[in-house]
Amino acid sequence: MPIKYISHAKNPVEGQAILNNITRPQRVLRYRENNQVFDRIQRGMPFYEVETQEIIGEPSDNLVLRGECLSACAYLKTQNIQVDLVYIDPPFASGADYAKKVYIRKHPKLAEKIAAAEQTMDSEELRSFEEKMYGDMWQKEDYLNWMYENLMAIKSVMSDTASIYVHLDWHIGHYVKILMDEVFGEGNFINEIIWCYSRPSINSQKNFTKLHDTIFWYSADRDNFIANMNDVRIEYSEKTKERNKYGSGGSKYSGESTERITHEDGKIPEDYWNIPMVVGNANEVVGYSTQKPEALLQRIIKASSNENMIIADFFGGSGVTAKVAHDLGRRFIHCDVGINSIQTVRDRLKEAGASFQMLEIQDGVSLFRNPQQTMDKLATLIPSLQRGVEGIGAFWFGSIVDSKLGTMPVYVPNLLNSQEKVLDIPQMNQILNQELPDLDIDVKKVIVYYIDIDGEQALKKFIHNNNNTNIEVELKDLKNLLHDVVIEDIVKVKCSEVEDGFEVEIMEFISDRLLQKIETFNQKSSTKTPIVMSDDGLELIEMIALDCENDSGVWQSSTEIKIDKLGFVMKDGVKTKTFWDGKVFSEKQVKRLKVRNISGDETVMMLEAVQ
């Protein structure tokens, strides 16, 4: 359970347009028991313990935080941290699955041969497979409830002069606009920004090509917000320059109008921005499927913040917000629930020379790389679970068929939806009075998994007193199922004292999780060349870090190398044209070793002192 719940404090603006088809989970929910009406306690944001994982660079209040938006905002409130600008690029309710391409690295021995022959690695030779990062599939009402809760949480940590930019597209943006009117107030709406980009059209399509996203800009207070329009002026077109080069005498404009049009620093941008979708600089590309260009964030951050202000992104993704904030002399807070996001931004910021703390919210759930992968994995972890069984609705995750009890529907909370994390009486009331009676098949028992439970004994008493069916309800803790599943990779190393320091050589790397994925890929890709691994498995390593300071607790990288998909080494954030040789050098005695595989799983192990 959370340590406590933190109040949002700032309520929606009264008298604004509202959507009537969502429940707004912060408001009081009523239910009946024995003909008496009870109110669900207005919870607020769940606050969990937060653990420091790593400190990069000098001591800093910049944060990279793994956790959900709600929990992150609860933590910020307990620390009395207010943010001056928020940009979020949340899921779009697009109905799409987003995948990361995972590249097999070149084996160190093969890399040595390539280097000796002065050859380069052809991109066509790269072997890869895809791994799902998250599924952007929502029922509309569920998405809007979730978004409302997040917007309320974000509003509670914004300063009085702050702005928020919410980046969406045609799938759900028009609904979220109404939510933002309700949460922030119609009067605090500043701009609807249309971000235009380009990509090839399809000759056979029967619609105009969709080539823009929408960004809604709201302020906390329309009468007192930051708007540095002079900092984002753009150069005039050649036609405009030609038209106005003679000043007021050579133009149809005169007086004040001419002076405004011919500002020496260019014009203030319109509310439609032509910024290429393709990242303009090769150094920007980080292999993240929903990555946005730095130029887009540069304009937003310059326009709505000043140096040393705090810029926050609670769905941080590729880390573009934090990276640009750092480049522009701002402080940053990057938050995301996916480990791939956290690792991507960690490496990106380190390469940029930023200092920051890496924190993790201890919510009791052992996720895989992200909630979507965990949800997918659960289907294989629950013994004998079957999906898509007729006669049970979409509320149920699946069902188990037992020789004595028959079909047993199974409920699993959606890890992508924070509203479902706590099993309480109102949730159980829905199960007893709506979901059980709606079952179209004969059922003797259902299984209800939970992450957190609000008063287990009281909940069981409620089930006993209010279950008007003959169906038994069994409660099970989902954490017990997850905690025993994550199997660490196996790393075999050799430590040696060499001239001027110490050398750690990776002798063997075994990752059952990755080998299973590669085997699955090979089985499904019969028409392609199968991925064949070496006996020592060194191709599965992406990063190696050495901690010479701490043998436990907060990690501190004394030195580290990262191997890119071409096999080249980045040493301590600096790119090189050197291939990895299977070894890492340290000037100091090494206490701990961390190895990250190509999918992002990290294994930390103690190293025995070299005698």
C-alpha cells in the first residue's frame, strides 16, 4: 500500500464545460451496503517510498524518475517542488502497439577482425528483432478518466506562473481539450498549436494525408504567465524581406505596422509550426519509436520559461524535454514508467554532460521493462490461463478451466491504469453487482488479483455480506506472482591487475530472457536468416559499468562503456571509433559490476578484490 495519499489541493475550475461520460476518480464515489449509502474516501495521489538508484555528475536537483505521473507528482509535493513549465506527450489512444528495434551487437572478436581489415560494418549486416514497448489501446472513457487524474496531479505541482503544453493528435485531442478547459479553466487557454510535418503519402489512399499533431497550451494564470515571444522569433521569408527592404516608403504598410513587420530579429511564429518529423541531426537519434525533434521543444521551452526554471515531462519517453532543458540552462524532471525510457534518457543526458539523480518509486510492483510487457507476460505466468473465452466480458483478463470447478474467470488490474491499482469496496461492489451477474456461463468461482488492497478483512466481510450470487470470490496478491519471475542474467568475469590499474574481462554472458526471444523470432521468421549466437553470448551486451566507490546502495559509475549497434564504444559518455574488445579498464580497484543487455535488463554483481 502507499505510505499515504497526497491531496491535489487545486480543484477544477468551477463553471467550465465538462464531459459527462467520465467518472473523475478524485471525486467521491457512492455505493450501497445493507440499504445504507457510503462514500468512498477522496484519495488523491498515492505516495510511495522513493529510492535513489544512481547519481550522475555533481550533486544536482535535476531528476530522472521511474514511476507513474501520479506517484511522481505526489513525491514532488512532499518535497515542496513546484515546476515552471510542463510538456507532456502522453499516449494518444491511437490503438497502436509501439515497438523498439533491438540490435544484436557485433562479437568483440569479429569486431577486431573488421578493424584489422580496415573495413566498416554494413547496416544490412545488423541483426535485430522487435520488442513491444507499450500498447496505446484504450477504451475512450478509461483514457479520459486516466488523463483527468493526471492533469489534476500535474496542476497541483505547477507554480503560479507556470504553463502546460499537452501534445496529442486527432484520436483523442478534442476530448482532452474539454478536460483541460475544466481543469485549468477556459480563460487560461493560450494557444492551439498545430505541428506540421511530412512523410510520403500512399497513392491508393481515400483521405487527405494526416500530417499534423495538436499541442494545447494553457497557463496556470492567464494574467501572470511567462511568454518570451522575442526569444522564438524566426527569420522572415525572402519575399517578405524583399517587400519591406525599403521600409515604410517602399511598402504598402506604414507607420507602426511597418515597424512591427520588419522587426530585426524576425517574426513571432504563427500557431502552425513546420518542423520536420525526421530528427534533423544524426546525433539526436536514440532509437525511440515516439521520439520528437529537439527543435520542437526548443521553441516551447524558450517561449515559456527562463534560465534555471524547472521543466517537467511526466511521460518523458526519449528524454528530449530533459535534454533540451539542460542545453538551454534550465533544470529538468524526467518521469516515465518504462525502463527503456529511463535508460535512454540517462545515457542521453550523460553524453550531454548533465548532472542528475536517478530515482525509482517503490510501489511494490516488479515490472518488466514497462507495464505493457508485464501485462503481456502475465498471460503466461498465471497457470492454465486462457484468453478470449466466450461467455465472459472484457472486464476479465481470462479464465482458468478446472476439472472440478469448471471455468473460473480471472480479473487482473491493468498496470497501465493507476485507478485499478487499489482493490477497495467500491471496486468489489462493481464486481459483485455488475460483473458476476453479467457472466453468460455457469461459474462457481472467480479469482481477483490485486496489487494493493484497502482493508483486506473489511473487504472480505463486504464480499460475505453483499455477494448475492453463488459464485465464490478468491483474492490473490499479484505481487507474489511477479516477484518470483524476473531471472537475472548470468555474467562470468575475470579480474586482473594490469599496468596502471585493473582490467575486467567479460568471459561469458547468459540471458535466458533474450535467448527465448531470439528463439521465438527465429521460429516466426522462417523466411529470414536466423539469428545465431556465439557460445559466450557477448553480442547481447549493450553497456558495462564499474563502481569503484560503493559496494552497496546508490550506484556510482567510476567508468563505463556503451556499445552502439555498429559495435563502436562510447566511453564515459564520449563517442569513439574503437570496437569493444570484451574488456573494461579501471584505474581503481573495482567493487561492483553492472551489465545492461540489449533489451535494457541490468544485472549488478559484486566483484572479489584482485589479490
